[in-house]
Amino acid sequence: MTAIDQPDAPPIAQQQAAPEDRRINWWQEVKSITLLILAVLAFHSFVAKPFYIPSESMMPALLTGDRLVVSKFPYGWSYVSPSFHPLPFLKGRLLGRLPERGDIVIVSPQNRREDYIKRVIGLPGDIVEVRGGQVILNGTPVRQRMLKPLRIPVDGNAPCPPIQFPGALVTDASGKSWCELPVRQEILPNGRSYTIIDTGPSALDWYGPVRVPADHVFLMGDNRDNSADSRAPLEENGLGGPVPWEAIGGRAEFITFSLDGDATWNPLSWLHAFRSGRAGNSLRAAGVTPAQ
């Protein structure tokens, strides 16, 4: 019997699909993660970053437990702009401009690499003085208005400690505890206004007069008797007078969310830890017409 000629069959190896290469390209993975980290650091350093409020120095605008957004670009960039402040002091700013009176800014003290948050009160050339808690700018008292006492709910992050707020802890008819604080509206010469707390005489109620040097700003906290700001020396964890504008790291914009500090290990308690009515609050000082 004569065999029928057939075309040569492809080799077995060619008949089967090549097995998929499932090996992980570790170099590509490391490179992708590195690029992601660099992108996040660049965004934090040059555009905006989250910020956590750890103290009561800016009450009532900011409470311990508030989370907010700080924009990095409004004043340009300096040695404190990179995340974690890895650079030593360097004079000058890139595309820099001075803050405005009333801005809330983050600032890095000269003797430590951490961020404080304070309000801009004095600009270069200003003569700043504090007499009995009254701010004097260039010889003119900054306008203030008495407001009715402000009640802040007591919680884990706002316990109303008597050493800071003597006699302020009150309880209403329903049994709820409040921190009742004496407050005033302060109105700067440019019309920007905000609320300050002044619980009575303190060592910080008297300061100056000092002239703010060129390329410096004078910063104060809204909780006037409990703020380590430009009035307090470096040895007492203050800012030690006017600070160079290079030390300003950015401007506070708005609150993203706020936690009351009462959450436990139980995830069901986490939702109840969110403070209502604070998310989205702007941190730009309101304007008041000069005639008011």
C-alpha cells in the first residue's frame, strides 16, 4: 500500500501555546511604587498637604482633632516647603509674596523642625504691641467687639481643662457638658475679622513694642492666653518674636473633618467620633466693611 504524502506536521512544541510568563517584574514594581511616593511627596511639598491640629492655640477657629488642608503655593516656596523639612535655613523664596493680615499659616520655629499654626497679625515695618491683651498696631488699638460667651461641646479632644480655662466647664439642664468661653471679635486694619478667646490676665497680655523687620511677620494664636506664638520666647517653645517669611510653609484653607477623640477600638464607635458641622468650614478670615 502506497502511503499518502502529507505535509510535515509542525513540531509538538509549536503546536502548543507558549506558557504565560507569570514571573513578577520586581524592578518594574519598585519603580512604580517609587514614582508614586515621589509624586505624593511633590504634591505635599508644592501644592497642598493635610494638617492635624494637636492643640488649643487656635481655638475657637480650630479645635484639637480638626483635620484641614494647607495650600503650599500662595506665598511661593522656601526651605520649609518640602515634606519633613529636610533642609537647613535658606534665605529667600521662589515666586514668593507676603501673607495678608488675618491669614492662618503654618510656620516652622527656628529651633525645631515641626509645624505650628498661627494667624498673621503684623507685617514688615509694623510696630506691634500688646497691652492688657489688646493688640496695638502702629500705635492704634486693633478694634474689638465683645460677643456673648461661646459654648464648645466637651469631648475627648476638648476636655475644657481647668488649668487653661478656669471656671469654664458648665452643664446644661440635659446634663450635657460645655466649655463656656469669653470671646471677642477682632477686626484688623484691612477689615479681616475672626473670634479670639481671652480668659483673663496672663503673662502673654503684655508685649513689645517691637518693629517687624523686613521680610518677617508677627504671628499670634486666637486662644490668646494659651498660644506659644511670636510673643513667647524660643526657650518656652514660642516663636521668639517676628519670624522670617521663609519659615512660613503654607496657608490653611478649610477643614476636611474633625474627630472628638472619643473613639475606641470598636469600629462602630468611629462614626460617632466625627464632629458634626465642621467639615468644609473655610479658614479664611471674614471681611468687615470699614464703617462697621
